[in-house]
Amino acid sequence: MSPGNSLTLLEVGLSLKGTAWGRPNDTVGLAEMAAGTGHAAQAYFNAGGLGILVGDGKLPHYGIENVVEFYYNFEVHKGVNVTFDYQLTANPASMRIAGRLVFWLHGLM
């Protein structure tokens, strides 16, 4: 059993309604998240341990995972909204060697 992928976590975010710019049914948001594994979990993964989210047998280049997200949800017609979402992830799964991931998402509600 893994030591639980113990995390150090910080999350902050802001969401604003579009009333200020004349679009009361729109919402814009920005969030930041930083997470890292504890020393016991790092040692476990470096020794070859596997976990649900982290652990492919080694964690030689540990780094704090950092995610920045921006979204805009706007009403295109009464009761129909579209959301555009952008996420940038640095050091996914706490591995510096993994580089960065960028996600563009959109949805219709």
C-alpha cells in the first residue's frame, strides 16, 4: 500500500459575474493550484512504489505541480451558455521532467 500520495496543497480562485460589463448571466474565473507530495511519498515512489495518480516506478526529478486555470462562461441565448476553459499545468504528477500540459476545453450548457 502506498503512503497515500500525501499532498501539500494550496488553492486560490476568483469568480466574477458579468454584471459589471452588462452581461449578468456571464461568469469569468481564474484559479491557481499548487500541490506536492510529502517526503515519505517521494521516498516511496523513488523506491519503485506505484500510486493511483503518481508513481511509475521512479520520481527522480520532483517538482511542485502548478495549475493555472482561466474560464469564461457566456450566455449565447436565454438558458444556453457556452464555456471556454484554459488550463496550464507545470510539472504534472509532480515530475519536472514531464514538462507542461495545456488544455483547451469548451462546453455547452
